[in-house]
Amino acid sequence: MEHDTIAAISTPLGEGGIGIVRLSGDDAFNITNNIFKSTQKRDKCGPKPRYLYHGYIKDFENNIIDEVLVSFMPEPHTYTRENVVEINCHSGIFTLRSILNLVLQSGARAAKPGEFTKRAFINGRIDLSQAEAVLNMTKAYSEEAVKTAARGIHGELTGTVESLKEKIIEIRAPMEALFDYPDEFETDGINYEEIEKELIELDKELMKLLQGVEKNRAFQEGVSVAIIGKPNVGKSSLLNALLQKQRAIVHEIPGTTRDLLEGYMNLGGYPIKLVDTAGIQGTEDPVEKQGIELSRKAASKAKLLIMVTDGSKNWTNDDDEIAALKNKGQGMLVVINKIDLDRQLDIETVKRHCPDARVVETAAVKSEGIKNLEEAVTELLDELLGTGEENPVVVSIRHEEIIKDAGESIKSALNALKIDPLEMVSLELQNANEKLGEITGETVNEKLLDKIFSEFCLGK
């Protein structure tokens, strides 16, 4: 591992009350002292740990750059388990960059994305799953995502994985003893029925980890919801009503929306990307054709479709074609809009054409029925994504694939128990154990580490 001192701006660039330049490494204190002039007396033995010192950052010509508060945190009780310094200054792009440049000129190296957290992992303060939870925390777009990430940082997944690995070791131990000391242990001493029960239970525990994974991932990454329908049924009005702002242009002329419009909101803990699509209908207009094709693609990628119909008009064959856009695994809500006008379309008619869809009535331009629609969206997403509140935190696709692979090894061990030598059973269990080690970083290569930490922002 490199022992040089790294530095980065750890707060977003822009105007604000406070900005932080962070250093980590053996020379963090010395480098800071080269540019920091404290107004307070410091002990000859060094600065007090975790004590805020007031003073000024000065350049090499003794010009004041900024008034700051500096904290010195000695190893090993820091985020990286190295000496860490945080310079709290006024937040401004040039102020922060000027201080960072002075730090770099004094001997620090610019940190790579995620390098502070990578050092925390390498130095044993956190494991890889906790490091990934830190990344999830920085990218959280909802309260539920924050809670999920916090559980990961706390080590909930780590504890479960370690427990599973211990069980694998316990199952393997008698076999390995037999292989190493055949004269002292008899094959007859192996309880095959007991091993089979333990493997079945282990497989169940692995699969339980995957319960709720899609929901946890939705909390973290968000859910795409596409608003579809014929032209002029009120899709854009519905988008504006849901977002509570004028995001889309609304006009009585059909086809006003020719491109995809997006908006973001939070419902029931889900960060939702709303996509308002162009009206889907037969047309010879080349621009409208492109818009309709984009609409179909957006609909195919969405987790939930909100199909908008005009309550002042009857159901048509075009509505049937639009309803047929729903794919397996997608949810659909049908909105009967414009209920403030003379009614032609009722819920029973919609149910005949879309028996599996939920139906909500709205008058989008008056924001009537929007609350009911929001509740219906949340309830349907809960049904589509399942539960997961009581399960350990599994969010990333990486974790999901590892658990599935470990499960396959356990199943192979079960099959081998019936037809193959015990050596094959032990080998499959070893494979499962090594696989699970990839979650915590116990068995992981440098290339994968670089890939994971490259997704972090600078300064974290």
C-alpha cells in the first residue's frame, strides 16, 4: 500500500457556508503546519486530537488566503486509520482550490476518487460491503435509501455473511479432519443426513438474503414510471400535477409533447423518475414518428406504466394497442382523466379491457384525484417489488450475483453428497465460502477494487 499523503476537496464545489479540504497520511500534520498559522497556542507535543484550531491559511509569500478552523486527528482513530486533517474554510470554488493547491505544493498528492474510503478498507477499518454502503449513502435520493445505506455501514450484511461462512467452516471441518488424518477418523463417522439438513438450511438462508433485494435497490437507484396514452388525454397535465410545477407545456392541440419529458419526485420512499411520453397514435409526420418510437422505448424500460385516458371520450382500438405495451413484470395503472367534463368512459369499461390494471380517476388540470393516484402508485410498487425491511441489506447487483453463485455451490454440494466423494462436497463448500468472501473483500482482486472505488466522488 502507498503511504504517501493524499488530499482532496471533500465538499461540493460552489458557494456555501463551509468547504472542507481533507488530508490523510503520515505527513498530513506537517503539510498543514506549513500553510496554517494558528491564533491559538499549541502544545509542543503536537495539536490536541479532534480540537478545532482557529487561524489562517497563508501562501508561501505570507499572504492570507482564508480564515479557517482546522482539526488534527491522529491515527489510528480516524476514518482512514491514518493521520487526518480537515481544513474548514469558506466555501467557494477559488478559495477551496487555492487551499488545495497549497496543500499539494507542500507535499501531498491529489487523491483519486474514493481513495480515502479505499484506505479505510485496506487499513481494516471497514470491509468492502461497508465501503459500498458508504457510496450508497453519498448517492442516496430518499430517506429509505439513507436508512438502507446506514444499515450497510453499520455492518448488518457483514455480520450475516460472516455467520454463513462460519457455518460452512463447521460443515467442512469433519470432512477436512478425515482427509488430513484418515487413520484417526472413520468415514462411518460422517453423518450424511445431518450434513444434508445443514446444507438445505444454508441454502435457505442464502436465498433469504435475496428477499427484498429489488425493493432495496429501488430505494437506492430509483424507479422509472412512464406516462403513456393517446395525444391530448392530459398526460402532461398529469405530470405537472404530480410534480406540482409546470414541467410540460399543456395545450389543447394534440401532439404538443413530441419528445420525452422527465421529472423527479419521491413517493413512499421511492425516488421516482416520471417520464411524460409523446402521444401514441398513427401518424405520417416524421417528427411525431420519432417521438412515438421514443415513447415505446421508454415504456418498455419502465417498472410501472401510467396509462392516461380521456374520460370524456369512449375507449378505442388505439387504447387497446397502448394497453398492450405492458410487458411481463411491469405494473400498470389506468387513469381516467378529465372527469370534470361530460363522462363517456367508466371504470367498468376500462376493467373489461384491462382486467389486471388498477383504475384511478382524476381531473389533472384541477389536481383532483392526484392524492389517490400517488397512493395507488406506492401500493403497486410495493406489490411489484415485494418486502425486505426485515432482511439484511443487499442492494448491489454485485452482491446479488455473489449470493446466487454461492447458492449454486451449495446446491452442487448437496448433489455431490449423494453421488460423489466427500472431497467434491468439501470443494463446493470451499467455493461457496470464497464467493461470500468477495462481499466483504476477503477474497477480491485489485482490479475489482479499483472499479468499485472509481465510482466514488473525490474526497470520500
